[in-house]
Amino acid sequence: MRWKFWQAEEKAQPIVSDEVAAPRPDAVPESAPEPVHEPPALHIEPEPEVPAQVTLTIDEAKGVIKEAGGDVIQVGFLASAYRRSLEEDPASPETAASRKRLRELVGKRLKDRGLLASDGILELRD
């Protein structure tokens, strides 16, 4: 297949015609913009009150946190450690410390999910 290329003239001149371009029609004046109506004020419902004190069992707390979309893996580990300490020696300092860690973590998870007031108190039942 052969390609054929056109050769440009060395001294190309613009095409000049004797015709005059038609004048543009006058621009149509724009009508005044319509006033923008603001949407009616939205009725914002007050957020439900978050309880300041909650009393739950370990399993209830795990269920509530999980239902709210929270992670309960760490709560489960601390709950197992607490139950193991409780079986071995209920009056030991290790059991009290384990219960305290569990209560603090569950309280933090509930506060993170907005299920307990930021200054709220969690009480764990056995």
C-alpha cells in the first residue's frame, strides 16, 4: 500500500472573501434570578440520654458491645482470666485486679459506643 501525502504550498495565503459576517443578534437579557427558597429547618431530635450507671453481667456486657458493633475479643480474654482467678481464689488480690481490668475495659467499650455516659459507672454482676 502506498501513502500519498499532499504538499503544502510554501506561500500559503488566507482565504479572503468579500462577504461580511452577519452581525450577531442582540443578547437576550437574562431574567432576574428567582429567589432561592431555603429548605425548611430540619427537626433534630435530641439524642437519647446515655445512662450514667449500668449494671450488667459479663455475658450481657459482651452481647451489648457486640450488638453495637464493637469488638469483644479482648473482653472475652479478660473475662476468661477473671473467671479462672475467681475459681482458684475468690478473695485473692489477683482476682480483684482481674475484675478491675475487666470492668475498666467493658466500661471503655460501652463509652466508645455511646452506651454509657463519659463519666458513667459500670458495675459487673457475677
